[in-house]
Amino acid sequence: MKVSGGATTQGVTAEDVVDAVVSASRALVGVAARSIAAASEDVTVVQYRTLVVLASRGPQSLGGLAALVGVTPATATRTCDRLVRKHLIARHAQRADRRQVRISLSPRGRQMVDAVTQYRRAEIHRIVATIARDEQHQLVRGLTDFARAAGEMSDAQWISDWDV
């Protein structure tokens, strides 16, 4: 079977893999950008990633949230300030220590994440439908391994962790 650059699966180099993943990531960024733009809320990519982390991992401390999103605590604070003003997240002081604050997704934030996810799934379904069925199996295996290596949860884990 041929892959990018004319190499066969037996002769795939690390650079071939990187090129393929970079190309696929550009396509996925396009899908992600369109899905966020289709939402009724005006949010940045970092703000949306914050919502996704809260949807998938549950309430977080500010420091924990910053680490999971991959931003500084100062950036996380500014991001959360904006998301609170948009009513997409809520801050909750801990009873034992009011200085400790937990950040959680609001019902409106949950609705946004659900809408973006639904749009994204529909667009990806449309794209995947153009790929031959036998190649879809390889795609599942490769993308599952890639997501696991990147530390992402599977959809099944992500959805089961929602506090519905």
C-alpha cells in the first residue's frame, strides 16, 4: 500500500508519519474552527479547550485547569474571567477554605460543548464516509494510538465522565 511520498507501509519513515499527521492536523483544525464558529457563542480556541477540559475532566482548581489546558495560571485566570462573563463556566469557593476555588462547566457551557461536538462529528462523518471501508479500520487503529499517545481520552471515556 502506498503512503505519502510514494513509500510503502514497510518503508515508512518517521518523517513520512510526521508529514501525514501534520497534514491531517491541518484538516482537523479546519473542522474544529468551523465547528466552533458554528456555535452561538464567540469563543477563542483556548476558551473552547478550557470548556472541553471541564466537560471531560469535571470541576478543576485554577492551577489544575491551567496545566490541563497548557497555559499559565495568569492566562487561565483571564480565560476563566471571560468564560464566567459569558455564563459558560462557574466558580465555586470551597467550604473548608474559601481561598480554594473550583471551576466547573455551566449548563450553557455544556450546551455549547454538545453543539460543537455534534457539528464536528457530523462533518467528520461526512469526510470518513469518503474513505474506503478497509482503510477506515486502519484509520481507527492509527488515530486511537495517536490520541492515546497524546494523552487524550476516548469519546467513550469522555462522555462517561460527564456528570449528567
